[in-house]
Amino acid sequence: MEKQYKITLASASPRRRELLGRLGFDFTIAEIKDIAETYPADMPAQDVAPYLSRLKAQAYIESLDRDTILITADTVVILDNEVLGKPKDLDEARLMLHRLSGRTHQVVSGVSVATLDEIRTIDATTDVTFSQLSDDEIDYYVDTFRPLDKAGAYGIQEWIGCIGIKNIEGSYYNVMGLPLHRLYRLLSPLMGRT
């Protein structure tokens, strides 16, 4: 009989908790550690999210039980090969949205699935195209939703996604923070679902 694991999610993101719950696996939440999310300055933007998700997994690996699967993740927004992280304040959030307005950018999520024996990291990329956003629309969104905890200063599932995003190519859930299709395929064999 295949070994049954317990799943632990190490993420403070309520969106990731909600998304993982949609896969139908029971899981617990790890005590969140303060991990410096830094990466080499010369790292290609596409590699940042997988690198950071693996960095987070490595911070927990020594405390894992033999029957635990740990999931860590990171999501970044990339425009013109530049990583747009979480805005430091509302003014920076407005600037980011002005930069994204009327353009296509990439959202990359990296997810690491760790056991005591190994860390496996996957990633997914989604192209997101915004319509041209007015100053009033950007101001309303930033002032109402205060997106300081979101890469690129927006959440696709919020008002700005409803009125501003005209096209996506790739996984919608990836833009929310977890590429569920890829994660399910990785977890299923470990959880006895094939």
C-alpha cells in the first residue's frame, strides 16, 4: 500500500489557503517563518519565483516529520524582464498599475513540494493583458482594496481583474498564486490518487 502523507502549507496567503482547499486534500498551516525573500541580482526574472519557493522550503525541511509533505510558493509579476514585487506603499501600487495598464505582463508562480527526502519545484507562467486603465480606476482600486500584499499591486480575483483584465493566456489560478493543475499532478501520486 502506498504511503499516506499529511500536507502542510507554509504560506500566510489566504488566497493560497483557499486554492489548496479546492484540490480536496486535507492540510494544516505551518507556523510562518520570517524568511528573507532575496535572490541574486543577476538572476533571470523567470527564475525568481521558483528560486524563492525553494528557499522557503529549505527553511522548513529540517523540522519535517517523515510523513509530512510541505508546500511553499512564491508568485511574481514580470514586466519588461523586471520583477514587480509587492508595493511598499499606495503610491508605488499606483505606479505599478500605471506601468501595467494597456500592456501584457507575465505572472510566474513557483511551488515547492518537500519531504524529508527531496524538494521538487515546479513553475507556471501566465500572460496577463490589461486594458488601458484610467487614473480614476487605478485610484479607486488602490484606495479601496489597498493591494500592498500582492505582487504587481493587484489581485486578479478583485475588482481590478473584473474591469481591467481583457485577456489571459495560461492558468487563472496561477495568477491568484498557485498553479493548481500542476500542483495536483505533483501531489496526486504522493496522496494515493492516480
